[in-house]
Amino acid sequence: MANALLLRFALASAGNAEILELKQGMKLRCKSGDLALVIHDEVMCRQNIGKLVRVAGPIGYNRRLKKQCWLIEPVKAELWQCVTTKVKHYQKIVTFASNLEHPDDWLLPIDPEAWSLDEEVKVEFLEIA
């Protein structure tokens, strides 16, 4: 581990300045600016699964979840199920200014280049005799 390169970032997350250490080679699913789909959430927040968000960054460490989290912005303002740092559940209309965090491994980035809406789709029908 003596040769391991550590990158240190000073982050302000939810009002708390923290130091995050990322080991070289650590893989993150998302990057700042990505569109992503919420694919997992806490039990009391499962209604958030399937929502589309923009990864706003920066990445920070959430001590309660023990996970690397991004600041996210929903694509449209809607009701989200949320949890405070003291594990109290609440509902909130979330907008781009809400400073909502979500773990990197609970998000699935969407590559807009993978979705070509201009392609022709060939539709074939099966004849039943």
C-alpha cells in the first residue's frame, strides 16, 4: 500500500467540510454532468427508484450510509422520499437547488449516444393461419 496513490479532495457536503480519499483505480459509475437513473434507495425511500436525475457533483462521503455520494438534481421537480442525517423520514418537492445526495452505486448513468431516436425501426408481423 506504500505505492498507492491517494487523491484528497476537500468537500463541502450538507454543510460539513470533509476530506475524501480516493485510491487510484477506484471505479465510479457516474461523473459530474451525467444523466442517471435511480436504481436503488433505502427501504423508506423506494418510491424514488426509477426517477431521472442529473449528477451535479461533487462526490462526497456520507457517513450514515457509508457510501460515496453525488449531489443530484432531478430532471423535473417532484415529490421525493428523503431521510435526514438522524434517520428521520420526510417528503419534499425536490428541485435543482435542494442539495440532495445519492450514492454513486445506487445510480445508473445513461449514455445519450446509446439512444438513437432517429433510426428506423423495422416492424414485422407474424401471420397466424
